[in-house]
Amino acid sequence: GRQSGRLPWMVFRSVWDRCTCSGKTLEANSTDCLDAADGVLAVSDEGLNLEATATLPVPAKLGELSWGLGVFTHKSEPEIKSKSEIIGGSSSEISDEDGVTATQSGMSFMVKIQQSLKNIRDSIIGPTLVEKDRGVHVESEYDFYDIATKTRCSLKLTEDVVHHRAFLLGDRGDGRRSSRRNSGASSSSSSGGRAASSKLQRRMTLSDHELITSWGVLVGKLLHRRVIDVRSLADKTSIERTRKQHQQDMSASGRVLNSVQNRARQVVTRAGALSKELSKAQVDIFDSEWLCDSLLARIFGVEYVDTLMLLAMTARKLFAMQPTLVEAAVPCRIFGDIHGQLRDLLLLFRIYGSPLEEVDLNFIFNGDFVDRGDHQVETLGVLLALKVLLPGRVWMIRGNHEDRGMNEKYGFRRACDKGLGKDLGAKLYDLVHKAFDHLPVACLVANRVLVVHGGIGDGSWGLRDLLKIRRPLGEEQLHAPENAWIYNILWSDPIEDDDELATGIFGVHSSPRGHQTTQFAWDVTKTFCAKNGLSLIVRSHQSKIGSVGFDVMHENMLIRVFSARDYEGQGNDGAILALRPYEVPPEAGASKGEDGKNMISVRAQVFGSTQKARARRNSHQRQVSNSDQLEYEELFPAVDPYAPIESGRRSSRSKRSKSKEKVQVQRSKS
């Protein structure tokens, strides 16, 4: 910057890393420069100049910062061409938090630039205009706990976690792309090649699929707001009636719960003591490596068979009294698949808070409680005890593994027989599945966030349809053709926006899982949310190799969360979601949520993988070992035993060997 007048990219890296264009996060590595986006960032005597010639669809507003293709200039005089608070001036030395400097003259310019950067960064970190309209803000950072060092820190969401559509110019919506460039782009062939391969590039025009989805969202909002659909009023009345009936049933069941709540409280208390013990361990291990003598008796008491059966029967009654679409308030925490990994569940309670400690929080467990893990019966028993003890704050949602066929194939049936014996195990297995058949299939959080295990399938159903599901919902009813939409709530998967194999895919498609399972694209999510007045869908069901346990996709309207660490040896972190009320700062100039309430903030909380920690430790040990070996070789270089010894520098060892040879010769002569 001293000679060419170019301002180093790292000065504005912290700002650009936060930039959001219509829900699409623009990411850049610290080694990149703005030239990758066909732009030039420069400082001259006239002030700060940003020549943005990148082919980006520019939003009208980004926080308090306005954008436009062409030149973004701030001169030394008060004349400002945008709503940014950046004020240019005479040249000075500019520095940011990273210590990068560009030499100019005048201290006032440096102070103004630093303050402006802070204001821009604060406005970008907060909710975007789209999020303010939806009423849900997905935070740009997540909490990470490393059990090896027992430290907790905040990390930024990366492009591996946040997925965005990245169509090129001229995309026809059918997966084919044209090589046509925007007239405002750089004519340079080298910069054109960089822009064509850059992830920052976006289309300037809407495809047919975009237009269709926009119309679908508009019609969906009109339907939800009862502008052209009078049936919504009856649906709302039905939901209110179901909620009141649920509250009456719960109050009438208090006498039944009192007989088992004390036993459930003992189970939860013992589990909490065990979690404290696990957190003190010096070395982290896999759940499959965790061996604890008489674990069932330690958690559920000497009469653990009776306790487990009593919890299963009481939970079935609770599930039957609650609607198929339960409702929870914020703040709350959402857990993904657990799959019988009790150690991970207890450590997550210890790290981020348990239901007994967090008395104001709701806890939602989004299915797949059993199968494949080594402590399936214990895990399910703890969750049932929490449900019995706190029926109004703990919610268990049905997943695809709450099914007899899946449990017989993937291990829960064998786990019951192993822990309780063949006869008692079969009896517990039957009681548990009677409870599974009455589980809710979805949870609505603060009327804005829908929690389902798999997905929304083809999205043709609505929230009112969930209330009409008849229970018990057994295996035969679930696999019936007329209930395919219910089956897909447990089994369907979303198509990631940046999936290279699925570029251009739009709508609903058959799934590799087979049977009647479907996959749904971003447009289905947007239309479904608009039609049902939702802002976010939370689902589980999928684990990804080496992932951090969660993903954000479909324009921040769908999040995947998975809580079991190192599932099937995949080296994934375990994650949960924390939802809390979010007060929009007055200076942001935004109104509160859509229906007059505060916004909801969504923040992921991650528990580090054991497999990743071991790999890092082994790599560190190898590096230390190699460095120690090099240091040893420098201090004690290797000596060739067959190398000739210089005259006058013979060692005492060689002299002793020669004297021995003389003695041997004399003895042989004698």
C-alpha cells in the first residue's frame, strides 16, 4: 500500500466475511484479495475508492451499507454517495484489528475509518432485512467445546456449513450454463476466468425456477394471512381447541404422574451425577469404549426392570394425551439423533445445561433415540424419565428409528434382550413400541420454527394436517400409500444448494433411500414455509463424514442438527441448537417480529469429535517426535564406524583394540 496505493485486502476482510447478499453469505479466505471478485480496493489522495465490477446481484441495502455496481467513492469533503458512515479525508495510516496498515497522512482519517469499520461490522453481524421480516436470525457464529482441553470458544460459520446456490450467468434452470458474461464485468480474460470459478459469483437475472418460486411464496403468504383462504380461520380455531384440550388432559393426569414422578426424579438425579463424573475424565473416549459396571442398576436403581417398564407405560399415556403437533416456547434447545450414545448425551447436558439446571428452557429431542449405539436402553430410559418428570418442558419427536422393523434390524431388540433377559426384554420392547406409536411427529416452536425428524417431503401438506393424524401409528399404518406424506416427514431429505451433482434441481425427486422416500429442493422449503407462516425448519436424520454436526441451507430456512458424535466411525462432531428471544437493537431501525413479538435467535452449540481430537493429538506427537529427532541429530551427528580415522586423532578405544590384537598374536605364536 505504501508504493502502489493499494489497500491490503485483510483490512476489510473482517467486514467482507460477514457480508450477506439476499441470504447468500460471501466468504473469502484471508489469503484472497478483492481481485478474485473482479474488484479493486484502493486508497488515494481523494479518499477511499471501491471499484466493484464483480458480477454480483447487488441487494438494495445491506444493513446500513448501500451497494451498487460501479464506483463506491468517499472523498475528503462531506459529499457521500452512499448511506455508509465512512468518511474519506487526507491520507493517513490505516490499521485494523489484524494490525495491517496502509501509510497515509493524518490521524483523523485513521480514527474515522476504524470507527466506520466497527459500525459496518456490527450492522452486518446482526439480522439481515430478510431475517427481520421472517422473525428468525441464524447467528453467524457457533459455540465449540473441545473436551481434550476443556475449553469453549466461538467459531465462525464457514462455507462447509452454510450452503448457497451458485448459479452462473445465463443459467437456464435446467442444469445447463451459458458462457455469457455481464457487460459490466471486467474485459480482462484473466480476471474473467477468476470470476467464472469464484464462489462469489451470482446471476444477475432470475431464472424460470426463481420466478415460479417467487410466485409460490407470494401465494403462500396470501393463503397464510387469510387474504384468499377463508379456511385458515377454521384451522386456527382447531389448533386452539386442541391446545386447550391438551392442557385440560395434562392437568387431569397429575394424580397419575405423582405415583412415578419421584422415581423419575431419582433416575434424572443419578444421571446428572454420572455426567459430572464423566466430565472429570482426563482422556476422552468413544461411547463404545465406555465400560461401566451395572450401569442399569446405577441409573435406574436395583429394581431397574420395574422402573423402565413403569416409565414406558407412563410415557405412552403422556404421548397419547398430547397432540401429534406439540408446541414449545423459547428459549429451548433442540437435540438431533442420539442413537443410544448415552455418554454423549450426558456430556452435552453437562456442557450446555440439563433440564434440571435450566428450569426456564424447553428441551426437544428430535427422534432416533435408539439403534446402533452401545447404551440404547439406558439412553431411552433417561429420556423417558425426563418426559415423565417434566411433561411440559421435555418433548420427544418421532424419528424413522422409532419403528419395529428398524429396531429389529439395527439393534434395539437385541439391546433389550441383553440388558433384561429374553423374556423381560421382549416385554419391555413391546411396551416401548406402544409408546413409540403415540409419539408426536412434529414440534412447533414459537409459531415460527417447525421441528421434524426427516423433512417436509413434497410439501403439499400443512400444519393442520398434522393434527388429524390418528394414533396409534403403527408400522402398517405408516407404510400405507395414503400416509406417504407422514412417512416422508420421518424419512425425506433436502437437496443441498451447492450439491454439484444436483445443480439446477428444482422441486421433488425420488430418494436413493428407496420405497416412497423423496428429496426436496430449496423451492419446496420456501413455498412450504410461506404457506404455513413458518420462518425455519429444523431436521435431523443425516450424519455427514467429518462434519461439525449441523448444516444451514435453503437460504437459511432449513437447518440439520445431529447430536451423536463419531456416528458409525464418521468422525463427526455432535451438535445441538439453542433458540432464544432476540431483541432487535433500537439503532437498527427494525420493527419486531412479524406478529409483534421479538425475533428468535438460532445458535449452534457443538461438542468436538473424539476421532478428530485423537487425530490432532497423534499429528502433534509425530511433529514433536520428528522435531526431537532432528534436534538430537544436530547435537549428536551420526558417525560412520567404517570411516578412516585421521592421524594424530586416534581415540583411546582404537588404541585398546590394537593392544588386544598384539596380545592375541603373541599368544598364537607361543
